[in-house]
Amino acid sequence: MLWTRWLVLLLCWGSTSSEQHAQQRDGSPVAVRPDSHRQRSPPPVEPLDFGFVPAAVYDTHAYYEPGPVGILFHMVHAFLYVVQPNSFPKDLIVKVIQQNMGGIKLEEWRKPDNVVLLLQWIYYEAGFLICGTVGVLFVVLTPIIGMCFCVCRCCENCGGEMHQRQRKNADCQRGFFTASLIATTIFIIAGVLISYAANHNVSTKIRNTRRFINTNMRDMKTFANNTPAQVEYMTAQYTTAKHKVLSDLDNIGPLLGGRIHSQLEKEVVPSLDTALRMAGAMRETKEALENVSSSLEVLQEGTAKLRASLSGERASLSNTLSDPACTNGAVSHTCNTIRSTLSQLGINADYSKLPDVNHALANVNVILKTDLSNIVQKGYSSFNDTPKLVKEQTRNIVTGVKNMLDKISSEINNFAKMFPVEASLANFTIFLNDAQKKIESYYPQIDQMDFYRWIGCIAVLCMVILVVAFNILGLLCGTCGYDKQATPTTRGCLSNTGGNLLMAGVGFSFIFSWVLMGIVCTLFVVSGNMEKLICEPLANRQLFQIIDTPYLVHPAKKNFLPGMLFQNPNIDLTLGSMYRACYDNNGLYHALQLETMFNVNSFLNRTVYNKDLANVLESVQVDLRDITLLEQAGRDNLLNFANSGIGQIDYNAYLAEVNKGVTQVDLLSFSTNLEAQADQLPRGALENALKGHASSIRQIHREQVVPMEQAMSVMSQSIKQLQRTSNDLPVKVTNILSAIDAAEYLITHNASHVVKQETRAYTESLVGYFKQYTAWVKNSLTVEVAQCKPISNIVDSMEIVGCSFIVDSVNTFWFGLGGCSILLIPSIIFSVKLAKYYRRMDTEDVFEDMGNTGNHGEQVCEIHGDLAVLSSPYYDTLTRFPRASAPPSYSNW
């Protein structure tokens, strides 16, 4: 049993180490639990690819398809079901075994409980008992009946007399007996063929059993040789998780620092963005002030010039209207109308009273000498350096964790080398080789025994074949030699030989039938019960339920299998559960439920992620107080901008003047109307002069009014922009500074919560890699490492060899042989009846013509055609005469 224990231990390589580590370390493993107050869940752990454990390829296919002979097997199974239709008596067997733990004692069976069990067992075996009783009666009565039959025939009774009465239906009876004997012989031959097929199948399948033995042994060697490589591969895959953890530790800055940065940027970045937008507003304010200042100068100069131009044009136009031609009655009305509109040629907006913005512009220029955008960018850069800051501050911790991972890797590798796995498996392989050689040494003896068995079965079948041969030869000789014209006393030699052969077959039937039935009865009771009590429950695994019954195999052990393997019968491990696990090709670790004794998962949890590693990872501290979002110069710059004076500008005055037109009337419309009125005048100097004035007014509009309107548009946009910027400017600056102060306070005082939160999430991601490894190890031990399919294959192979190869064939053999034995009875009857028509008789009935003999009062005549059969009172049929065609004549015939 030593090799079996080593085989178990090599798959439980974590047990002893777990106990050692439990003694060396105090305290329980530290479990990193997620904080219930976290704002968001940690990122999903990246799945690791540990590959596939090198799989073992097993050659045994524990499946048997009997082929054509399977039809015979199904027939036998159906017959056995008719004989024994009851379900498997699991409870009854368990009670019987439990009642007879100390051995079978006859006085114990007198107890009522045992009597009830005996009656239940008799009821279950009723079919076999009835059939067995019939067989025993057949064995006992057949030789007795045969002896009586022979004695009776020797006394010339029971058909022993050599005289055959002629009957009208003689041919019909002969045909019936012939057909019946032929049919019976055919069925007997079929039974012989069935038995021969079963006999041959046993020999053939016993030779095929060697293939099962070889493949099962080869699978066990594969199992033993492949297991160390699987364990080594599983141990080596720790480096996959280790390298991933090391990679994350090398990138702790982007990973941990990036998560801290992403958490804080929700408060920090918006405050810096507002400061940066205010820096842009300062530049826009400067441009707007410059536009207002330049536009104001343009408008003031343009207003003076335009006033002079319009005054001159108004005076010139007034002189033209003073022309004597305007006194003409038809023209005077038009001139008066034009004269009344001269007052509209004047300036509407006066920009000379608007204050300049030079003071505010000068203040803004001074403020812009400090580059606020650059200062804000420094704040961005300082905040974005959080990953680098985290990497610098955790350098020593990362180094310590790497050293601990190397130590853990060494512990796992050293522990895997503690067990002499290769030596144990080498011994196991040697054991398998020796066992195989020992089994192969029995092959010649098995072949010899199978040969003797085959010869014995053939000899038994030859008994039946001998009877069949006599029947066939008797039928052939009797049928071929039979002559309808011959009388019973004149039958030919061939016909007589046929009858004798049939009677010889009857004699051998009496001699062999009881022997055959004895063999059939014995095989039927033994192999039939093996089929119902062993093979069928083994096929549906009910047999395992009996074996796994608590305290059945051993009265002191609840479960015998763990009691035998681990000396702990309380483990919930049964033979059925182990078989099912191995049948599904699971690992031996799972099949034997070794986690109850050697908890590899617990060992890995204590080793791969232990208390020291947890303490180191939880000691990660990140100080972000060195981060400065906005320097004092930037703060002063913002305050100076709020007090730059743009808020004191009289925007309403500017907008009031800008909203006015440059002139009181649209000069283009005025000039157009003037031309229209000039066209109403008679052609002449006055008309031409008025059109000249209209052209001059258009020129004034084009050269002076249009540039002033453009300057007014620029001033309007700039004033509105300045008004929007200056609106609650001190409040805006105060809000910006407050937001920045709040962000800096968050970083310097409250960032520890964020750091702890993200550190915990980062630690959980590292732990997640180890958890993946431990889960993969457990899953591999369950379904991939040391797959115990060969164990279930051995059980299935034993079932196939014992039940499908042997028991089914033996059952088929007695099924065919039993049919032959039973059919010998009708064969005897039909052969005796038919032999009477083939054998040459000593006497026969006389046939005479009725016209010659007359009708005597003491004769009984039966008319058949023109002949009558005469029975003379003077003729004693029991008196023997020499063989002749007719009896001798008497005086009164």
C-alpha cells in the first residue's frame, strides 16, 4: 500500500507545507476587504492566461459493442427479466450482510427478523427457484422415465411390438410426425448454434481481454509519468502571476498615481480651467480696450470733419436755392421743399463728451506683464506629476514587495521538491511493470484452461449433435427409402435403417438429456444470479450504493474507502462518488476529496498572499502636499485684474452714443430725394446744380460716414464685451480663488482618503492576480491534474470482461443448451412415432378381396375401395410367425 499513499501525497503537495507555515506564522491570513464607503468600484482585474496543463492521452476506450451476438444477449436478458422481474434488492442485501457480520449461524436464522429476511429472499429468488426445481425434476425424472420406457418396449409394450396396423390416415400421420420432427430438429440445431456462438465468443473475448489489460496498464503508466510534469507546470505558473504583479509594481506611478489623479481631477481641473479662462479674458479685455480707445479717436476726429463738411454743403445748397429761378411759380414749391430739409444735414452723435479708457488700458497692460497662463500651466504640470510623485514615494515599498515575491516563489519551488515525486512514481511504474509481467505469465495457463473449457463445451454440444445426427440420418434414410407400395413387413433396408437410426437417437436422448439439463440448471442458477445480482447493479451503479453503505464493509468505519486510504472514515468519500468523478475524467485530488486533508487552496492563500505581504501593501503612503496649483503671483494677478478699473467705465454712455446714427438723416436717402426733386425742375442750370449737390452728399457719406460707422461697430462690440467681462468681475475672481483654495485644501488635507481608497483598489488588483492563480490551481487540481480516468476504466473494463465477455456468453450458452434439452422430449416422441413407419415389421394386417371370402358372421371387415381388411378370430396377432407377406392359411379361410 506504500505506493498508493505516495500517489495520493504527490497530488496533495500543499498539505504539509500548510501545516508548517501554520506553525511558523502566527495569526490568520489578512483578507483585503473592499471599503463599504467607496465611491466607485475598483477596476476589473485583467485576466491572466496560465495556459493549459499538459493533458494525458489515455488509450483505453471502456466501451463494448457485442455486434450480432448482442441480439442473443438481449434475448437472454429478456428471458431473465421474465424469470426475475423484481428490482435489485439493495435494502435486503444490506440487511442480510448486517445480520451476518460475525458469520452465518443457523440458530440465528430462527429469529423472526431473519425468518422475514429469508422469506423476502425466497420471494426475490422465486423465479430462479421455480425454474431450478423444474430443472431438478427433469434431471431426476428423465433417466427414470427412460428406463421405464426401455423396459416397457422390451416387454413389447409402449410401441415395442413389431406390428403396425394399417389406417386410412397413415400417410397423413407420417407426414405430420416427419414435419414435427424436422421442425424440432431445426430448433435443436438453432440452440446448438446459439450455444456454439456463445462458446466461441468466450474464447474470442478472453483473447481480447489482453488488449484491455495492456491499454489499462499503459494508461496507468501514462497517469504516473504525466503527473509530475503537470505538478511542475502548475507550480511554474506562479511566475505568470508574479510577473504580472511585478509589471504592475513597476508601473505603480501610472496605475496608482493615475487613479489618484483621476479621482482628484474632478475638483482640481475645473478650478484651474476657470483660472485659465480668466487669463484668456484678460487678453481679450486688453484687445477690447485698445479697440475702444482707437475707435473713440477715429470717431472724434471724424465727427469734427463731418460737421464741417455738412455745414459747407448746407450753405452751398442754400445759396443754390437762392437763385432767381427758384422764384418762378412752378419751381418755387420744389425749392421751398428742398429748403425745408436743409436742417437735416447735421451730426447726430457727439463722441467728444465720452471719457477715454486709457487708464483702464494702462492697468491691464501692467497686469498682463505677469503671464497668468504660464502660472496656471505650472499648476497643471504640478498636478499631472502625481504618478511620478507616487512612484518616487513608493520606491522602497515596491522593492520590498519584489523581494517578498521572490521569497514566496522560492518557498513554493522548495516545497514542491520536498516530496520524492519522481522516485515514488518510478517505484509505481516498476510496480505496474511487475504486475503486468505477472499477469502475462498467467496467459498460457488461461489459454490452456480456456481450451479445456472450449473442449468441454464442444463435447457437451456433441451430445446434442449426436442426437441431431441420428434424427437427420433417420429422416433422410426413412424418407428416401420409404415405398408406398411396400407393406410393413416388406419395407426396404434403407427405410428400416432410418427407423433404427431414429430409435438410436431416442436412446441417446434419454442418456444425455438429464446430463445436459443438469449442466443447464447449474449454469442457469449461478450465472443468472450473477447477471441479476452483480452485472445489472454494476451497470447502473447500484452495487456501489451497497458497498458505500455506512458501517457495512467494516463495522467500526463509517466509510471504508477514506478509512483505508487516510485512516479517517468520517470523510464523506464513497466508492460511487470516486467512480463518478473519475468517469468524468476529473483529477484525483477532487475524486478522493483530498481538500479535506490537504487543502492546497489554504496553503496557497497563506503562502502566495500572506500577512507580511498584506502589511507591506497596506503601508503604501502618498504625500501630495507638495502640489501647488496656483502661485501667489497668479493670485495677485487675478486680484489686480478685478481692480483694473474696467468696472468704472460708463458703458451706458458709450452704448447710447453708439446706438445713435452718425447723421440726423441718411445721406444716401437725402441725396436720392434731392435728385428726384431736381428731375422735377425744368432743364437748366438749377437742375444741374442740385444734382451736383446730391453727388457731393454721396461722396461725404462714402468717404466720412462709412468709416465712422465701421468704427462705431467695433466700439459697440468691444464695449459689450467689456461690459460682460466687468460684470461681477470681483465676484468671479473671488470664486476662482476659492475653487483653487478648495482644490489645494483637498490635495493637502483630504487626499489621504482618496489615496487610501485608490491604494486599496490597487492592492486588490494585485491580490486579484494571486486569486486567479489560486483559483486556477484549484480548478486544475479538480479537472486537469492527475486525471483519474484510468481508475474508472479499470472498473469498466472489469465489468466488460466479467459481465459482457463471460457472464453474457455463459448465459447465452445455457440458454441455447437448455432449449436443446427441452426440445429433446418432443424429439423423442416424434422419433418413436415416426420410426413405426420406417422400420420393417414382423407382422402386418391382411388385405383380401371381399368377393372371394364372403361375409362371415365372426369377421370384422372394413371396406376400402374393392378390398376389405379381415381380422380372423383364429389369428392371434401376438403369435409370432416367420417373416412373410401374408399369414398362413387355415382350413376355414
